[in-house]
Amino acid sequence: MIRPVKRARVTIGDLKIGPSRFVKGATHLTVQSIVLEGDIAINGCGQPQDGQQCPGNSGGNYIDLYNLDVRGPYGYGCVSCDHVSLVNSRIGPLSYGNPCNGSAHPEVQNAYDAIIGSKLKRSHDLLFDGDTFENFSRCTSSDHTECLQVEPADNLTIRNSVFRRCDTMVINFANDLAGDSKSAAGYAAPNNILIENNFLDEAMDHSGGPTYYALNIRECTNCTIRYNSWLQEPRMPNGEVSLNNRFIGNLGPMSQYNCYSNGVSYSYNVWKGAKCGRTDRRVRDLGFIRSTPGRFNLHLRRNSPGINHGGKTGYPRRDIDGQRRPRGSRADAGADERR
């Protein structure tokens, strides 16, 4: 474990766990309560060289990161990593757009594994819990920037987190770099994804170009998106692969044409602009305390239509603030349980 002594403040540059994808990196490491002026870089060994072998334990795994303040332009990078948790941490530059950092943004990637041929070594078993991702801006409309991009990963959970001031898209799940790798479900698409209790901003653009989605998840298998609050509609799984995906108890904008039924079910959502499932509710006003992009407060007003519209079961036991949701009665839709 690496942590400061009591009452000490420690600031470093980058935190590099593994020098590159060609060399086996650290494993079974915990780092907490440190300020990083640079970035987190976690490299699992995907393509060994010079006799370096990575069978079984490839490094870049069983890493626990707690209470970090990460201020670099990329923030967080994970390549073929597994069993990594990032908890109660802030990720991103201290200000939005000054300076802009081109295509720099947090990302989960995958490296080729020379031992098993050309297949990608997929990242898996990742947790983001209680984090804030913010201030990722692009310089021109040709840059590609989000607060978090996943290309792809399996068994991943994002919960209790805030994503704000993100250019282009807020969270982006992409299959572009899946190669010929397959998840346990047998597809290139991400598998076993849980996204719950998050506040998602509307995507922004420092260059004045177009913006897209709070959540882009065009292909997925066994994915659950529940009790989130957002300011911009998501892109549902509407690609070639969409199996056993569920949207439950979310609160935010949605378009009726975006209510795809291919492998997607909907229940107890409160949508501004659509009704996707029988128990969903279509409203004109979501009832957030403040819905200004970049400076939002997605806690519920006392008259929010999301109050008592969640299900009686199937919700996270606590909300984004750690408050208990009621047992045996209707929860509030969205990430906030109003009291």
C-alpha cells in the first residue's frame, strides 16, 4: 500500500503501473490519498517482447485506487487491465477549456496478446465508485474527447459518480478496437455492464462543434442502466448486438424514436419526451433543482415527477449520496432519493 503519513499532503506527477504494454506491470497494489499533477496509467502486458512472458497474471491487475485527485490532461488510462477499482476520486484538469487538450481523455483500452495470436486482451472487472470526472475539453471539432471512453470492457460497474463538463460525449462505450476478441457472451460488444446512481451532464464542446450523448452504448450484452439522472438523452443499444439489456428507473431526456426494442427492456423510467415501456412515464419537466449544463444539480425538487415512480424492487439500496432507499415501497426515479 502507498499512502501519505497522517496529516501529510503528497503530490506527485504521474502514477504509472507498468511502463508499457510490452512489460509486465505491478499487481496487488493499493494507492490512496495522493494528488497527481499528471495522469494514472495502468498497463497490462498484452504483447510481451525480449523474452518477457505474461501468462495468467499479466500485471496491471488487482489495483485499488482511493481518494486521488488526478489533474492531468488524460486523467485515467487502463490498457488490458483487470480487477481495478477507482473509488472516491476526482479525475480531470482543474478548469474546463483552459487549456484545451486535444483528444486527451480517460480511456479503457485493450492490447494485442502475442501469446494467443492476434486477439486483444480485453480489460475486465473494473469498478468506478463515487468518482467525479470533469473538465475534458477539445480544441477543434476534429478532436475526440469524452469524460470516459471504454473500448470495450467486460464486467464493469460505474456507480455513485458525477460526470460534468465533458466534450463530444459524456460516457462512450465503443467497439471500434475490439478486434477479433470476444466476451464470455461470445460477442465483441461489452458484456455485463452496470451503470447506476450517476449524475450525467449534457455533453459540451469548447470548439463550438456538435455534441452527442450523455451515454453512448450502441452495442451491449447483459447490460443494466438503472437509477441514473442525465441532462441529455443516451444512445441505446441499437447496433448489431443487443441482448438482455435493461433501462430501469432512470430520469432524463429521451426521444421516442430512440426507444429501441431490439434486446432492450424498459421499466419505471421517467423520460422528458418519450415513453419507452409500459411502466415508464412521459413528462415535460424532470424536476431537477438545476439543469444548467456544466453547473447542474440533479437532486430532486419536492414536486419532481420522479418522486415515487421507481420500482418497489430492483433498485440500489442507497442513492448517489449514500441515503437509503425505502424497502417495500416505491423508490424515486433517478440517482437521488429525495427526503
